[in-house]
Amino acid sequence: MKLLKLVPDDTNIDFVRLRGWAFGLTLALSLLAVGLVFAKGLNFGVDFEGGLMIEERFATVPDLDRVRSTVDGLGVGEASLQQFGDPRTITIRLPVQSEGDEGATNAAVRKVETALGQAFPGAEFRRYSTVSGKVSNELIRNGLLAVVLAVLGIGLFAIFRFEWQFGVSTIVAIVHDLLMTLGFFALTQFEVDLNIVAAFLTIIGYSINDKIVIDDRIRENMRRYRKMEMREIINLSVNETLPRTVMTSLTILLALLALLLLGGHVLRGFTAAMILGIFVGTYSSIYVSSSLLISLGLRAEPNREKPGTTDKTRISDAERVVPRQQR
């Protein structure tokens, strides 16, 4: 049976030619993402802000002002409302009750459930969660620490595994991916909770997986074709790994699309972040981090062959597009 090939064997795309445009686009999108975060802020969930969150589903689309006035009249604190998943499902965020006392929290939940059931016949209580201010601060610190240590650890690994240029380009690519994801959450106002921190770490893992594969092929070709220019080496390496990149991204996207459609609103933010991460991670691996190696001054290893031996480092344009199975 003939194998499915999404990318032909003789693909020879000049990715480096667009590196100037790619760097400009990357910088512009990164600045835009930072601007969105500062201008609109992030919609932190109870995990990071602390407080009591109650999820209520109504029989019909409710009047938010009426819901807010009903809850505010119970003496449990000022309510903050947000549609969750669909217009009939509302999350009600309240301050921490009596420093996180479980009895006071349960009493507040019962008050809200009873009042909304009377004011809105057919209203259904779904769930509630509560996080104290101290715990939320610890979660913020631990979440940031996990992301920063992951980025630094991956950068150090690339430096020791390859060269320092690979480490710098890897960190730049990962920071770009994270900024794009933060900008997306600032734009859409999806709730940022512990699930999203897990999504950030997963995006880092996927991005570095694709990046390491390309870097390893670049280093291999640097040793094989020592007299070839870095521009040609990078183009050759990216084209050789392109079928793997496309197939991996496509299969992961199929799984994520199924999760987005069937996973429910609880996982919607996580899945949306992952889908965005697949696109920006693939883009940064091909157009940003690989081309950045040229700007950082990476050069092929010098030829160490003994005098009089045949120089096998010169290859023609025809040889560069030989099917990969024959390399």
C-alpha cells in the first residue's frame, strides 16, 4: 500500500529567505501580545485570585443584572458574574467567606442556591470551589516558578547539547510562544487557572520537541557539509524534517479538535491554548529559532579531513533534494 505523504520528498523551500519578515512579524506580535495583557489584563480564576466560585445553570438565558442584585442582597459579598461555556451557564465569584471557614462557605453556597432557585425557577446548581488568599498567592508563585524553570532548563540543555546559539534561539522561540498564548487569553478573556498553567508547560514541551529535532538535523548537516553556507544548511535541515513536523502537528490538532468539540466548557480554555500553541510553536521552530542561528553567528564545523583525502562536503543542488530515504 502506498504511504500517504503530505510533503513531497523533493521539497526544497527557501525558509531563510523570509527570515527578515519573520523576525519583524514576531516582534510585532510579541509587542501586541504584551500590550493586550497590560491593556485588558488576564481573567484570573479563583485558583489565582482567591475567593468562592459558584457555577449555576439556568433554564433560560438570565438577566445578569437581576442575578447580580439577587446575590448582592444576601450579604455574602459583592458578586462578579461571567458566562461560562454557554449563555445559560453563569459563574458567580464571591469573596472568601470568613477567612476560608468551611461552615461559612457552605452557608453562603446554600444561600445563593436557594435564592437563585426561588428567583429563577429551573435554575440548577452545578458546583463550587473556594481558594483562600494565601493559597492563591502560593499557586501564582509556584506556577510562575514552574514556567520560568522549564524555560531556563530547556535553554541550558540546548546549550550543553549543541552550542550556545541553539540555547539562545530556543529560549527566544519559547518566550515568543508563551507571549502569543498570553495575548490570546488577554484578547478572549478566557479564565486563567491551573489548567492553563498546565497548557503553558505542555506548549513548551511541544515547542522544544519540534525545535530539538530540527536543531539535531542542523548539527548533523553542519558536520556532513562543512563547506556549505549556514543558510543552505538550515534550509536543507528544515526541509528534511518538514514531513515529520507537518504530520506531528496534524495528528495532535485532530485530537485537540475532538477535545474542543466534545470535552465540554471546563476544558475549552486549555484546549484553545493548546491549539494556538501548535500553530505558533511550529511557526517559531521553522521561521524564528532556526533562522536566528545565522544572526547569532553559528558556522559549520571546520573540515578536519587529512590532506589528500577526497572532499565529500561539496554537494550539488541536485543532491540536496534527493529523497530522504536515500540519505
